[in-house]
Amino acid sequence: MIDAAVRVFSHSGYHTASVEEIAEAAGISKPMVYIYLGSKQRLFTACIHREADRLVAAVRAAVHADEPPELGLWAGMRAFFRFVADNRDSWAVLYQQARTQGEPFAQEVGAARCRVIEEITAMVVAGTRLPGGERIVDERDAEVLARIAIGAADSLTDWLLEHPEESPESLIDRVTNLALVGLERYNTGDLPPA
């Protein structure tokens, strides 16, 4: 039922989608949708939760403790773009639909976004440690970098969906190379005057 709801919400939008349409796509009766989730609002919220969980799980699964941290950061970002490319309906529900619907959905999307920011912040911290364990960036800078990555990912995901000839892998190579140049300048102190 959630799979069907994600597809219908993705293609029709929250307000246009009907519970009847979702039930038909799921192969169940309309009353069954109400029995399981009670309302269209709760069904949409369940879609947001599940798709956010799937996105976070995909990023986590891509990062392996036994590989160098900088590769973990790259792998996590690559998994993010690959997830979106492979699950366009999920992205449409999470980003394009839910964020424009106001409360209570904006709060749900905000909570999901915070989870992703925490994951990326942890990857930045791990990926910017020197071999002796010394940090290159502090926690606050790591969170700022994570938020920059998420903002860029939001925008670049839209771009990726508009350019199906571009693979997630080539896009992440571009993003990673640009980010590494910036981090290298940060590490060497080659910064613009404050």
C-alpha cells in the first residue's frame, strides 16, 4: 500500500491524489486504506517516514568502517544520488511534494532532513581526520559542510533528474572533486581574508 501511495502522490501530488486512486493502485479497497492508516494525511506521513528511512539506510549501507574515511564520504554521497536516481518517486514525495504542503508534513520532512544532516556530519568528521586522529575541521565546521552538501544535493538532484544522460557516479565525481579542492585550501590555510 505504501509503494502504491508513493507512486500516486509522486505523480498526482498530495491534494490531487485520492485515497480511492491509491487503493486501486495497491489492489485493495478504499476502506482498507482507512483501516490501516486512518486518513490520507496519515498515509502521506507514513510515506515520508518510510522513504526517509530508506534514504538514510542507503547512505549508511554505502559507508564501510574498514575503508578510509574520505572514501566513506564519497560513498555516502554517491549512495544518496544513486538512491534518488533509482527511486524518483521517493524523491518526489520527500522533497518536491512534502516540503510544499505545510504542516504537519514540513515538520516530518524537517525531522528527516535533520537525520540526514547528522549522518553527513558524522561522515565529514570521520573523513577529515588526520592519520593520528587530529581533526581537520571542528564539529561546527563539519555541520556547516554537511548542510552545504545537503543543499547542494537537493539542487543537484533536481539537475540530475533533468539530465538523465548524467549518471549519479559522474555527478558525484564532479561534486567530490570540487569539495576536495575546497577542503585542501581550508587545510593549508589558503583562505580568503576574513
